Amino acid sequence: KAGVTQTPRYLIKTRGQQVTLSCSPISGHRSVSWYQQTPGQGLQFLFEYFSETQRNKGNFPGRFSGRQFSNSRSEMNVSTLELGDSALYLCASRLENRPVAFFGQGTRLTVV
Amino acid sequence: AQKITQTQPGMFVQEKEAVTLDCTYDTSDPSYGLFWYKQPSSGEMIFLIYQGSYDQQNATEGRYSLNFQKARKSANLVISASQLGDSAMYFCAMREYNDMRFGAGTRLTVKP
């Protein structure tokens, strides 16, 4: 069974640009969450989607947005990139009635 | 206030010995879950073990066990018979309501 797949693995963007990251969950998992990991702030929850609906959102500015498609794949978008957005972005998926989330390998975003 | 506290930024253990990584938490949700994840240098978060707040017995998964002391709000991870491949960051996490929060992590180094 394939795990959570995140693309791309690495990304370099310029300040002010926008970026879209993709996450394909484990087959059958309909819940997808996104996290930002930085050395200073650690792991922070961005948002969670289930059946194409955002269920929960962390404390991030509106520049961070996401969506989920009918096949449960999810994308997150960051507009008007700032240097502080440089981070490892992790996606996790889980079954609806199970507590354990399984993570992808992450997308390492560098903003220059 | 911190929801998840990991007081050990770094730990060293000799190969084949056991090690305990500390985690304390704070929540008002009566139904919560506690998790431990391992993050090697590659970045992927690997699920290790889960404990539900209503579980009577401590969770075990192979060489990993979770020492759950509900009254003290602690959920320490015990790794028995440490291996060189156990060297990594270890994160304690809690799911409460619809939120997932992570501690700052403990860097474990296994010495040969």
C-alpha cells in the first residue's frame, strides 16, 4: 500500500511569488492535514480537510489556503511568499474514524 | 500555555540500552489521544505508538512502549534495546477536539 506522497520534494521560490504544494493521501484515507515545520516555531497545524471541506484551521494568515479534491488529494497554496515561509511542509492522512495520521516525506520550501 | 512539553532537547543512549523520552501534556478534552512520532534527518514523520485517553493499559509496539500516567498527564516513550537507527528527533503529540499539537521534540543519539 502506497504511503502519503507529497510533491515536489524541494522548491525554491522568490519573495512575493506564490506556490502550490500537492499531497496524495493513502488510498482510502479521506482526511488530510497540513503542517508547517520550522526550527523556530516547531510543528504547527495549518488545516485539515475531509471530503473536500475544511474542518479545522490553524492560526496562519489568509495567504495560506488549501483545498481537497473528490479523490481526496489535497493542495495547499501560499501567496505572496515571505522569507519566513521557508519551512518543511508536511501532509498527513488518516481514516475518518481512526486517530492515527500518517505523514508524507514533506516538501522543503525555500524562499529567497 | 504549552499543551505538549518535552523537557529534554537532547538525549544520549548507549546501543542496546533502554531510554525514556519524557512528555507531559495539558488538555480539558476528556477524550484525547497521545502519539509519538520519529523524524529522521530525511524529514518524514514516522508513526511509532498511540495511546487513547480511555485506554486502561499502556500501549506497546515492538520495542516501543508508552508509559501513560493519566493523573500526572504524562506520556513517556520507552525504547528498549536501542539501535543505531533509532537516532532521530522524537515528537510527542496530542489530538484534542479536532486539533493536533506537537511538542518541541527530543533529539536522541544512540552511541555505538
